[in-house]
Amino acid sequence: MSVLDLHHETARRYIDTFPLTDVARVMLERHGAPAWAAFPPFVNDLARVLRGVLEAALVEYLTIPQLAKLAQFYATPEGAAVMRKLLAFNDAATPAFEAAVSAWARELATRIRAQSAADVPAPPKEDPR
């Protein structure tokens, strides 16, 4: 087996711990897919597509030992419990992160405008002559 094949196989072992059909169902709901899209063959097909995307990204960004350790952890009862909770965690945390970033950006823009206004010299007065 080549190193690249081993890398992909290790990524697949890690992905096997993912509840991909649950992820696929949630993604379909979030994107307003029609009810018939939740039909198991369609969900399974989307899960297959997600598996390919995940595998490619994992091989690109994580090493074989890192993937092996992740797969090892998520194969434990504790890891499986964490994996089941990650989808709900992401659902809860993402809107909070987005709100925090938006609030920060508004505050930053306000500070920059205030600083710019304070540093900009008044336009020169016209000579009345």
C-alpha cells in the first residue's frame, strides 16, 4: 500500500466515526430541500458525497498519525458521545459566533469612524478676499 493510499484509508477510518447521514439530513433541512429529498436513498447519496469531500480535506490538512489518533479517540464510547454532540454543538455555537463577530465588526467600525473623524483636520477656510 502506498503512503497516499494509507493516508486515504486512515481518513476513511476516521470518517467512519461520523454520523454522515444525520449531517446530510440536517444540511438538507437547512437548505430548504423538499421533503422528498429526505428519502433514505437520497440522504445516503448525499452522505457519500460528503464522505468524499471530507476525505479529500482530511488528507490535505491532517497527517496519517493525526488521523489515526482521531479515529482511535472517536472509536471509544467517550469519542462516540462527543461525535454525536458535535452537530448540536455546531448548531448552537455557529449563530453565537456569527453574532459575536457582527457585534465586534460594528464596534470596530464605530471606533474607526470616531478615530478618523478626530484625526481629520478641518477643511481650510476660504480667504474672504
